[in-house]
Amino acid sequence: MIWLLPRLRAVAAIGLMLGAGSLSSMAFATEFMVSPTSIQVAGDVTTAILKVKVSGPGESLGQVRVMRWLRDGGQGTLVATRDVVASPPALRMKPNQEITIRLVRTAKTAVRGQECYRVLIDQLPSRRPAKLTLNFAIRLSVPLCFGSKADP
């Protein structure tokens, strides 16, 4: 049993060296935050504002799209639309930057009842990923409803 102790020390030392080496090349995640998390637009108003803030090191890239949200029998379906547009549609954000996104209903017809959409904000992976890292595309979905009914 005593002969095993030097080998365990060697394995532990190698593990510590590998762990320290990986910490020096570790990339820290950035975080997209949106406000508000749900938007209800009543009356004849055709615009809304959504704020996106990024925290963390480095530049963050994203895209903003609006999809029509149809709810039938408890199931939600997203359909491509140009009835509501987002400006800007692409995001290039510096650390701790906040961007205001304007959402505009461009449809010429009046809202009957309630029209619901989903604003999709995609945080895109870095174009230059660090070695030995995982990159994820993250999507945030914010309900946007025009009309008088208040439950998104």
C-alpha cells in the first residue's frame, strides 16, 4: 500500500497542472438580458420598445426576428411575418452595452381582438471561439401582443 502513495501524488500533481492550464484559457460566458419580458400594446399604438443588455467580456453578436404566434388548443405555432418588424435586426454589442430595439406593427389593417407575436432574440456564438470551449446559440422569446386582451 505504501508503494502506491508516490504514484497517487504524481497523478494528483498532473491533475493540478492540467486544471491550472485549463483555467488560464477559460472563456467566460456573456449573458443577454431583456426587458420587459412580456409586452402588451393596447389601443391604436403601433410601436413598442424592448431593451437588450449584454454583460461579460468581449463583443456579443445577435439577431432579432419577429414571428406571428398562433395559439390553437394550447399549442403555439410560429409563422414568419412582416406585419411587425424589429429595428435594429442585427446586434453587435460591446461589454455591458444596452441597446433599444423598436418593434413596429407595419400591417395596414386594424387589430381585431388580439394579435400575438414572439420577438426572438438570438445570441450567436463567437466567430473566433477560444480553444477547448463550447459555443452555444441561445434564443430568448418575448411575447408581444397588440389589442386589448391582457394575457400573452
